[in-house]
Amino acid sequence: MVPVAAVAGGGGGGTRENGGRVGFGIRAVPAGVFAIRDGEVKWRPAMNVNRAILGGQIVGATALLVIGAVARA
């Protein structure tokens, strides 16, 4: 298996008048893996469970609002 991730980073710094502070950040998000078996390569994407849960919550809240509006009408 060969893991794959989307990686981003950045940095910045202030001027001497600002105190000269410097910062750096990096973020890595799993994208999936390349599974290699018997000379055959298959892509297996990673699933973001947090995004799936948030999507379900948004759909549920929208459904409740629509049902409430229909019931009042």
C-alpha cells in the first residue's frame, strides 16, 4: 500500500517594529491509498467521516425546517 495525502504549509513573519515574530503551519489530509496486489494497482479513496456527519446534520435540519413550515401552512 502507498498512502497519499494532500499537504499544504505556509509561514510568515512580522517586522522588527512588530516584535519580529515568525509563524509556520502545516496541514496534511489523507486522500487515500494505492493498493498494489499481484501487479494490479487500485485506488482506494479515504472517507472523511466528519464531513459525512456534518452533511447528514445539514440535511436533517433542513428537513425539520421544511416539515415545520408545511405543518404551519
